[in-house]
Amino acid sequence: MKLNSIAILIFAYALLCFPVWAEEPRAINIFKEVRCLVCQGQTIHESNAEMAEDLKTLIREKISEGKSDKEIKGFLVEKYGDWILMTPPIKKLTYVLWFAPFIIMSMGLIVIFIRRKREKV
């Protein structure tokens, strides 16, 4: 009888905790996309800073409230700005950030092409 009651308690505990376990991979994916405000070069997934732990708790709470990933990221961006995301969105303010490397590389290739053409002449 005692063994049965222990098994029932373990089963009940597992049922109550299953939603938390099921959502953990989703939370980890979000952690990998959010920048640590203290470490700055790390995601909150990599960081052990207290602020990162607070953000992890906040994200888990939002997930348990039924918020989508987009809503959670939107909340964080509203509160901390685009900088909180490891990959900022493409919009007018970030065009230079996204497209400058391609423009600079294209300019470099043009310069190399022109110099090689001059050397042949």
C-alpha cells in the first residue's frame, strides 16, 4: 500500500511538472536569442549573471502565461530596445548595420577589378 501511494505521488508530481519540462526547449531557444545586459557579448543562455537569471525567469513566466515567442521578444524589445536581441530586426534604423558589409565588400571588389584592369593595360 505504501509503495502504491509513493508511486501515485511521483506520478502526480510528474504530471504537474510536465508542462514546465515540455516548454524548456522553447525557453532555451529564446535564451539563445537574447543578449545579456551585463555581459553584452553573450546570450543569457551562456551567462551566469544575476540579470541574465532574472531575464530567464521572466521569459519562463511569459511562456507559462501562454505568450508566443514573437510576443515575448516584442516585450523585451519594448522594455530594453532592439539591442537586447542578438540579431536585430531589419528596419530603417538598422539598414546600415545589415547592408554596410555588403556595400564595403562590393566597393573592395570594384577597386581590385579596376586595379587589375589597369595593370593589364
